[in-house]
Amino acid sequence: MTTKTATVTPETIEVSIGLDRTERYDPAVIEEKWRERWERDDLYWVDDDAPGEKWYSLTMYPYPSGVLHIGHWYAFAVPDVYARVQRMRGYNVLFPMGFDAFGLPAENAAIRHGIHPAIWTSENIAAMRQQYRQMGAMIDWSREVATCTPDYYRWNQWLFLQMLERGLAYRAKGAVWWCPQDQTVLANEQVLEGNICERCGAEVFKRDLEQWYFRITDYAEELLRDTEALDWPERVKTMQRNWIGRSEGARLRFMLETGDSLEVFTTRPDTVWGATFMVLAPEHPLVAKITIPDRQADVDAYIEQARRQTEIERMSTDEARARTGVFTGGYAVNPVTDERIPVWIADYVLMGYGTGAIMAVPFGDQRDFEFARAFDLPIRAIVQSEDGPELDPATMTEAYDGPGVLVNSGPMTGKRVPEELPQIIRWLEETGRGKAEVTYRLRDWLISRQRYWGTPIPVVYCDDCGMVPVPEDQLPVELPLDAEFTPTGQSPLVTHEGFLNTTCPRCGGAARRETDTMDTFVDSSWYWFRYTSPREDEGPFDPEAAARWTPVDLYCGGIEHAILHLLYARFFTKVIRDLGLIEHGEPFLRLRNQGMILAEEGTKMSKSRGTQIAPDELVARHGADALRLHLMYLGPWDQGGPWNSRGIAGMERFIRRAYGLVTETGAGPFDQPLPEAETTPLRRLRAKAIRRVTTDLDEFQFNTMVAALIEYVNELMKLRETALIHTRDWREALETLVLLMAPSTPYVAEELWERLGMPYSVHHQSWPDYDPALTQDDAVEVVVQVNGKVRDRLLLPVDLPEADARARVLTQPKITEAIAGREPRKVIYVPGRLINIVV
RNA sequence: GCCCAGGUGGCGGAACUGGCAGACGCGCUAGCUUGAGGGGCUAGUGCCCGUUUAGGGCGUGAAGGUUCAAAUCCUUUCCUGGGCACCA
């Protein structure tokens, strides 16, 4: 697939005599010309069996929202540059493209504008596919995937069934936002400030519904451990680790006066002697049982109130936010002190973490402390710091969770914490009061959606057999397209008789289909496997093709996906591995995130405020090549930042200069014999340019890579009036320029390559090489400081010994003047950089 | 609120491992170019003082610290952005 870099031969020079010296750079003409040629030749078709090591370069597929905005370019055109470099380096590169085509916006469009989600989605895909073509990206369209097609979502269903069979999918109650007016479930996004329904303005609350879950927590430990080896940005790995949130501690059992036992998880079982009350989540199943009649009204009112809180509100530790809670009237017994302690409910305890109940130790936990102060509950000192003043519960102003020695702690009094925590846990285990346990913050993945535009969950409910999975040979369970959309937004599946009523696969009797659909994150949790064999109909993908291409070598996408999507994709990969379809357990070996492009004034781009930037106009005015460069040049790709409408002209100017340089001096003749001493600077220039561009690309520093290209052209421009332009080295410098530009500006590079008389295509050439010796300078400018202030600069040999450097420097007039006769107390010499004289 | 990033000229940004702050581009200023359009070329451009030249001082959100030397390391603090499990 790749050929060696063409060297200058008399033939190529002769062909290039035909260069037109007067024609100006016209991106519209050039880009149209090459787009057509590339498509005609299938230049980007990927052959599984092509020679070269594989390189799977994946970019997060877009949601087909309708039109491409500049963020899509930022996300796709920039990784395209790197995929192209890898191809020039000889890799067999897979750089596919698809659409994440199920989801809420299509349903909103259906309700608001009366257009069917299927039509809306397919029209959007068609429009966006056209726009992607402008980019000049190296996409093999023959592998395109759209997740809303039955031949794709069929395999969501298949994977679901495998998970159901293995106990990784299960049903349980879960709280969802409910709009009483529209009689529908709402996404968090649809709940506005003050718990208002986005559609009708009614006040909404949380309601418990039967939901489907994936047991991702089974993989918590592995997901945590495997982050170690990944070449991912450290910030993403940290966020994932914190999200999984491993805590070591113990599970302790308290007895309630009702006779029930109440289990709690705590990371500080050593503080159990200080547990002076207990708090249950308002949703806890034991609340109904423990509440005494007198307290019932207050408890009910509080539960009602908690249903109106978002989780973010509930978890807030803002001091201004008043601690709320109510007493149930019930009591528990502290298992180590045998004291009777009151049981409260409060919304800062979440049902989804630990056991949904806590022992409250106000002395050692800030939230418990504030709660105790607010409700006048007892605080008992159980740890004293060894070097601080003794803490008195009556006067302390905040909880103490530092190290120390246990006090008032029965047989454990005098133990050091945290050092002796293991012994304390062992004692609790031996006396039957609890056991060591590890808990994760990570919760199981709720995949049910009470919506239409998604993958139907392939189970039926039979009056006799209960829940029955749809047999694999009956997949896909197709989403009916003749659905009626009500303005309320209730899923049409619930009222679609043809879909709803079916027969039981087990007994043949009447049965009802599951009307929930899957979270669209399911679609995106394995889509990259599908690209390796997009027409496979025996399974989600051909295991042989997957073995050839996966794991993905480089995954690019927005930082906003740092947690959820990436975690779910990692989970699915491990499940698919355990199904025996692949051998690896991590999907993406290397991850690079782009930042977000903001509107020019620094705020989020918004369709409604008209601050979105449309790439089409920019392409029409400046060309796709200039737009690609401009996006790379805006700033560090991983940081994003505000759009800048002015800079693109500078990129167009750069291309025009490069274009003029190559077309005007590329024809030769190149027969001027010059001594090596005169051509060496030119060869050095070329070698340094290659080095900078290459290393910057490998580090994903596209902005400085473009700066290196610009500087290279600027330097060559300065040499344009010298005899160097008639040397072979000049010709080589120009060819190198075109090759270095090829990944970034694929259209104009192809044009210039042709104009240099080189064989089609520049995108099949090898990445240029250089002699490292040429990038080493013999002498460097060294800064001379006196007391840290720059006083002079000297050109010194790189490896000059300190004594010589010191002698040279101390005789410089500027330095003797600055020292003014004082005696140097110390001299710091950093060879090749600076000398600092301290007086 | 919690978790994760980031703050450098008029603007976007650069700065290897703690070693010349401001590369490169935009914008701006002046000059040239009659091919007067959003064209091209040349020179200048962090701020302040000084100025024929020279030179000097200040300067990386704020305050403090470590060091011969800090945009870079440490402490405190302010501001902005991303995520927070049904947007994707």
C-alpha cells in the first residue's frame, strides 16, 4: 500500500517543468477535483489483508442531530490527521465512521414537529454523511454503521440475552422522574430547575418502577485494577477510579427493637462505640416497619419531600443547606455498647450506596456531626489525637477524623487508628458483630428506558410462565415503525397492540412484550467491534475480524465521555471476553480527548442562541484544508476553547505561501553545484522540520505541529533569493514540505505532489525520514545571569567544560560591569543553557 | 456540594526534566506595491520609565513560601470549564 518516498530523478524533474507559475491557489477547484478522484479510486477503502501492522484508529461516532457543527470537525478532522500519519508510516489503518442513531432528540422531534424518528434520523444521517465528505477525512464508508437498524440492534438484544442467561441482567425497582401531567417518565435533562417538567411545566417527582439493570458492579474490581496499564490521560483514569470508588471497611449488624436486623457499611468500624443514632435513607424498606404511629405523618411528609430532590441536591455538603431529617420513633441497639439509640431518616443517606443505612458517629464524621448539632443528638468522644489538645464533644466545632488513640471504646480502648484497624475488625468478626467488607460507589447500570426510539428489550411476560426471554432465533424483536405519537410523550410501544400482544415462546399462550427499550449507551458499548465486520449476520461481529483489528489502538473523543461511556464500553468488553468472543479485556489501549469548542464569547455553543458555527460556509470561503489547520492551531486539542473567526485567514495565507513556494521553485532546474558547507543549513532545516512535526504529532500537539510547518515555510521563503533553490537539496526540501503537509492539508498536498510531477497519490507515500545528526547544533546561545538576572548572551560550544565557560564569561565587559568588582560566591553552569553568577 | 481540569500580551497560544517568559498565528502601527477586494511585500509590536543611541524597572488570576533560579514545586485563596449515573 505504501511506496518509498520518491527521490529526485531526471524524469521527475522533466515532468515538473510543466508547472504553471502564475496560477493562484483556489481551494474550491482543488478540493472538488481530488474529492472526486479519491472517491472514484476508493483511495480510503480498507483491506483486511493489506500488508503492514494493523492500526485501529477510532473516533467516537456522532449523534445524528441534523447538521454538522464545528465540534464535529474538531472531533473528527484532527484525529484524521494522525490516522493519515500512521498510514504513511506503513500501518494498515482502520478509521471507520458511523452514527449513534437511537435516542431522545429523535423522539422530541417526533412530538414537536410530527416527523417520525426513523425518518428524522435517516434524513439527518444522509445530510451529515455529505458534510463529512467535505472534511477530506480518510473514512472507509463501506463500513458505516447506524445503530437504529435492525441488523445492528438485533445484536444488542443478543448480547442482552447472553447477559440475562449469566445473571448479568436483572430486574429491580428503581426511582425515575415522573410527570403526573404527561403520565410519562422524564430524563434528568427534561427536569428543569425547581423540578418542573420541560414539556408541560407540571411539578414532577420520583417514582419507583420495575427496571432492568446490568450487573456492572460484578466487574468493579477488575475495572478499577485495569485502569493501571492503560495509556489514557491521567485525569480520565482518576475520574474513573473515583467513580468506581472502592472503600474498605466492615459491615456491622444492629438489632432494631422490631426484631429486624439492620446492616450498615462503614469505613470506620473502629468508631462504632461513638454511634449514637442511626440514619436510614427515606426509601429504605425498613422505614415503614420501624416508624411508630405518632411519627407516621412526619415521616410520610419527609419521604414525599425527598422524592422531589435530585441526587446532587441530596449529596450536597454545603453548610448553608440545612440538615434535614425526621425521627421515626424507633430504636436500635448499638452492638458494642448495648445502648438504645434512635433511628432517623434523612435524605443525605442514599439507597444506592452501601446498605442504604448508616450508623451515625457525630464525633468522627462531619455530616453526622452537623446532623447531631441540628437535632440535639448526643456526641461521644471516641478518638483522641496524640499530639493535639483533647477534644471535648461539648465544645468542638467540627468532627475529628484524623489519627489517634481510641477512648471510651470498651475492650478496644487504647488501640491506635488507623494502624490497628485490622485488629479491631478481626475482633468484630470474632464476636459476631460484623465482617470485613469492600464496597464500591459504583452502582449497577440501569438500562431500562420507558421510551420508543431504542432497542426493544427482548423478553415477554406470560401469565403462566412469567418473564420469558425471546429465543435467539426469533431476533430481532423489531421496533414497529407504524407507531402513534401522543403529545404527552408516552412510549407508543405501550399502546401498540400489534407489538404488545404476542405468544409465549415457552407455552404458546398469550403473552405481553416488554415495552421498555435499552439505554443508548448499550449501542455505543460495543459498536467498534461491528466496524470490523459490519455485515456479519451470525453474531455481533466476526470473531476473526475482531481478532485482527481489536483492541482499538487509539480512541479519540470528548472529555465529557470520560466516565459513563468509557466505563460501560470497558464493562462490555470484559463481558464479551467472558462470552469467549475475544481474548482481550480492555477495548481502548490509548485514549486522547479533545476539549470543547466554545462559542466566540466563551460560552457553550447553542443552537437556540445562534452561536453555533457552521463549517460549510467556512469551507466555501477558505477551503477544508485551511479549516483543518485552523482547528489544529486554535490551541491544545485536549483543552478546546473559544472559537476564533479571524485566525482562519492566516491559515489560508500560509497555504497560499506554501503553494506559491512549491509551484514557483519546484520546477528547477536543480543542477547548481554548491559546496556542502553552503547546503548544510538547508539540510539541517529540513531535518529539524521533520523532527518537530513528527514528535508534535505523536504527542498530539497539533498546534505546535502547525507552527513548525509555518516556520519551515517561513525559513524556506527567506532562502528563495539564494542559489540554493537550484540544488537537489532544495527539491528534496520541497518534497518534504508536501509530505509533511499531507496529513493536515490532504487536498492541497495532493495537488502540489502532482505539480511536482510525483506519482499519485501523496497519501500512499512514506513519512519522510531524516538524519538525526543534522538536528544537533554545535554551538548554542547561552544566557549569562548575574544574581538571576540576564546580563548577556554568548554563543558557546554545546560541550564546553565549566572552567572554560566560566573563564570566557568573566571577561565579558557586560558581566564585569554587572559584577562591579564583587567576588563571585557561586557559579551555576547548565551546559547549553545558562550560567548564573551569584555575588 | 462532590470528583476532574484550566487561568500567561489587545486576542488564540508557546516555553524540554525548575534554567532566556511571550515561539507561531490573529489583530494593530508605519512604509512600499495603482491588481482599491477580506490582495501582496518589508519593518515594528508585553507593560512602564528613559531615549539619537544605550539602558533600566515591572510582569504568567491573587497572597505567601522553597530555590542561585519558579509560568513550572509547596500552602492558602479567587475565578472559569467538564462530569455527577434517563442528553449523548
